[in-house]
Amino acid sequence: MSVAAEHVTPTTVPSTATAGMLARMLGVELADELRGILREPTAWFFSILMPVGFFALFGSLFGGADPRAGTMMLATYGTFGVLSVCLMNPGIGVAADRERGWLKAKLVSAVPVTITLAAKMLAALPYALGVLAAMTLTAWAVGFLQATPLELLKLGGAVLLGALPFSLLGLAVGFQAKGSATAAILNAILLPSAIAAGLWFPLDIMPRFVQTLAPFLPTYHLGRLALSQVTGDPAGVHALALVAMTLVMAAVAAVSYRFARS
């Protein structure tokens, strides 16, 4: 039986609720989610320390000869780091809540489920920003950072906003799979799509079939959107592709929630 089937209108906001009430609910839920992430050291390792470690290794090997190339690596590896947080944390969190029965309890609580789910996605953003900041400091310390503060701010904003559809994808998987399986499934999605999109290695050194496949991957468009913030290249097509993916993933997450496994 689906979780959502036990409540006719689980996402309906009471008519008497004010914007202030909803904001306070969101604040409480967000604080709880942030504390929950802090209590999971394995999540810190796989979603934060591992991407930063990869960047430090490959950046030191390939980014030192040309500072601008190192900055471009910051954009692509930063994209991967943000995705590893925004894709994994909401999905694993909602899967764990579902298995504990907490998500079912939320259906009869005063807090709309939409607020709880929004808090799960928002809670990933400070940690995603922390990943990007750690990579930026690493690039500066090693000596291959060549970007203005404005470019870095634009890079952070573009990647964090562009990660929204991936957070929705994480929720969609979390509604259906167990907690341990959710982590495995999302990793199986993230790692191949990151490599094939050129987030780890330049596409021009990849096999021809990978270069052909890359433009069809959302990870490719987010990586190109990030790169455009430090190169000045046009990014309209990539932004539109991510908007389209957001709409698709919102629909997928809604259907997945409607038929969520109890």
C-alpha cells in the first residue's frame, strides 16, 4: 500500500495557515534536517570529503600548469561535489524516514509534507556550499585559482540552483527504495553520468561515443552552466535544459510520492 494512499490530501496547506506560520514550520524542519545530517559521519565522507579529495588529487596533477585550467576544474569538480550532496542527502533522508514510519506520521501532523520535503532539499544547500568553498580554498592553497570574487559567486549560485532537479530525482528514488539501496542507486546514477558529462576529465579525451552521449545528460548541462560562469561562454541552452529537467523531475517525484512504498 502506498504511503500517500492513507491520506486524501497530504500536501494540502490549511486555509488558515499564514505565510509566517509556514515559514516557522519550515525553519523548524530545516533545523532538524541540518542536525540530522551532522549526526551522519558517513554522509560527510561520501558526499563532502570524497569529492574534495578527488579535486585536490586531480587538480594538483592537471591544474597547476595553467591556472585558468585549474579554475575550470574547480567549476566541473565543484559541480560534481554539489551534486553529490544535493542528489544523495534528500533521497537517503526521505528513504530513512519512510522506513521508520516517520513520513507516514507526517501525513497526520500539522506540518504539510511539502514543507518537510522542501526542508530536506534546502538542508543540503549549506553542505553543498561547504563543498564548493572547500574546493575553492584547495585551489587557492595549491595555486591554481584564477577567478574574481564575482565569478566565484556566480559559479556558486548557478550550481546550487541548477542542482534542484537532481534533488527532486533523489526524492523520487527515496520514495521507492530502502535507505541502503537508495545510496547505491543514486551513486550508480551520479558517478557514470558525471564522468560521461566531462565533470572529471575533459570530454575531448573521452571516447567518441561518450562525446556523442554527453549533450543528452543533465549533468553535462549543469557542468557547462558552471563553466560559463568563469569562461563567459553562452549558457542559455544549458539553463533551459535544466529548467526542462526540473519540470520533468518534479512530475516524477510527485508520482513517486503518490505511489511511495510503505
